Amino acid sequence: MKKVLFLSILVTAWFNYYSQIFKAKDGATLIHFYSKSPLEDIEANNKNAVIVLNTATGDIQVRVTIQAFKFKNGLMEEHFNENYLESTKYPNSVFKGKINEKIDFSTDGQNKVTVSGKMEMHGVTRDVELDGLLTKKGNEIYIDSKFKLKVADYGIKVPSLYIKNIAEVIDISVVSTLEPYIKK
């Protein structure tokens, strides 16, 4: 009986170690956005995103808590949450997609990828295709992606008084370190 119990624990540990599900390490994700405009550049960082990648299927999901974006100016942060993204009504932005290329995650290496999926933000869901770089090194996967989002595509209204303060297209970058998910 002891051998069976030991063997089942060993198999479970092995399965968890070589899991096909990877999750962003706590505090190891940075989402940065930048809005260049004639009057004032606006930028913010968010370290509160959840990213999950299934290496067997190439499925990836990202959930970003909108109120976790931090600005250098408290008033910018307040306007962002209350007037533009309405974070009380729409607390999260979610991306669900699939890596288009076949990646061999059993070996270390760097891969340029495109991910097709749906981005939901501010109550609007749109089909998007994002470019990125996936790097497998040891037991970790590193994500690096840069893309642009049109504010109007997500129903975010900019009052005409502030049209020169906020860019129509926002630069987004995502950097994250993923590790095998181990169910606790």
C-alpha cells in the first residue's frame, strides 16, 4: 500500500512539474501603455495581470484589472478610471486567443509568433491579431509583445475638449515570465 501511495505522489508531482499549463509568475508581468499627443504624453503601468498559456493547444488567456494601472499623476489615473475606461462598470480587459504557429515547447528557444483571438475591453469585443516573441528557457516561458489599440474601436469616447490630450491609437507592451502551473 505504501508503494502505491508513494508511486501516485511521484506521478502527480511529475505531471505537475511537466504540466502543459503555464501561468504568469506573481509580480512578473508588466503591461505598459503609452499615449503620445501634442499637449501631453500619458503612460501607465500595470503589474496585476493574469496570463495562462496551454502549451499543448497554444491557447492563451490574459485578464487585466483596469484599476491596477498606475500613472505618474493621480488626476490622470482618476480620469482614466472614471471618464474613459469606466473601470467600475468594466473592471477587466480580457484577451482569449491561440498561437498560430506550432511551437516545440520541449526545447529552449526563441519564437516569433502571431496570436489570433478576441480582445474585450470597455464592454466591446473585437477580433485582433497580435505579434510577439515567446522564449522558452529552462522551466520558464518569456512573453514580449508590442501592439497598438485604437481607442474608438472599444467605444471609449474622448470629449472634443481633450482630443489633443489623448492619442487615437495607444501603444501597448506586455512583458511576462510564465512558469508551470502547479495546482495547490
